[in-house]
Amino acid sequence: MTCWEKRENYLIEVSQRCLKGHKTFDLCRSHLVEASQISKGTIYNHFTSEADLIIAVACADYHTWLMQAKQDTVQYRDPYLRFIFHHCQRLYRILSEQAFVIARVVPNEAVLAQASEYYRERFNRVLEQYKQWNAQTLMEIGEVSGFNRSELLCDYLRGAMINSDDAQKYYNDAEMYYQHSFAMTHLMGHSQKRPPSIKVFLLWLQDKDSSKALSA
């Protein structure tokens, strides 16, 4: 990894920290000068517009989800459970880390149009890879004719993350994840499937608490 890439990753990490708990993307490039202790000129070289900063953060978030998806593919042989727990994990991360919900601002064609070609292509590439993973997983679960299930789920998941963040839902609420999985199951068109029980989600959350304690 080059020095440029390392500095870019650092600036994105600083941006994500600055955005924690925020409901709007109110971070500007100039804010990063004090937060990162990096000169304004260097920051503006990395992000030539405010749109570049937004898309760079979005790329990082989608890359995180894509890496999580690859882990989930290995962990869950059942594609239904793979999809359910993957998207529960996304919700868990937002609530437990107070992470900014990037779905509030992207995908957005107006923002993408203002971004440089480098970031625009980078975002479109990782977005397409993530979409493909979701579509492939849904195909493995079993396609249901009549509706565009991917689109329905995408709209629901975006709304669920924003609404849960707005309502300041508690990240350790097993019933919330059960309801989340129930909604996903029906939108998939597989209402005959039984979502993981609240007990299963309690064990899942306990495992996460244990992992946090070990890494602390």
C-alpha cells in the first residue's frame, strides 16, 4: 500500500469517526484539517470536492459490507440464514457503533455526478459487487416470480437502517432483529420459512458481546 493510499484510508477513518451519531452528512473537507492534523492542501488533493469526500466514505462502508458478505458466505452454508444474519449484522454495526447511515445520502446520482471519475468508478464498482452478492444469495434461496424482490428488499433495508437510527433503537434487542428477519423473509416471498427465533438472536448477541470483550 502506498503512502497516498494509507493517508487516504486514514482520512476516511477520521471522517467516519467525525460522523458518528450524526443524522446528516454535515462533514466538510475543511473540518478534517483539525480532526486529522493534515494540511488543507493535502486533504483537498485527496478529495477535490465535497462530493468526493461523501463518495469516499460510501466506498469504505460498502467495502466493509462486501468483506462481511464474504465471511458470511463461508460461515453460513444456508443462503437464507446467510442473508438474514448479514443484514442483521449491518443493523447491529450501525446501532452499536453509532455509525453514520450512508444510505441517507447514497446512492444518489446528483452526488455521483459531482464526484471525480476516480471516486465515481470506485463506488460503482463496489456497489455492483455488493448488489451481485445480494442477488446471488437471493437466487440461491429461491426466486419468486411476480415482484422484483431485490428492489423491495433494498428499499426496506435502507428504510429500516435509517428509521432504527432515528429512533435510537437498542443494538442488543433480540426482538428487534427477529422482527427485522421476519420482514425480510416475507419480502423475499418465502413466508413459509421460519426466521431464527428470539432465542437464536439472544445467543447471536451474546457471541458478539463475548467477541467485543476479547478484543477490548
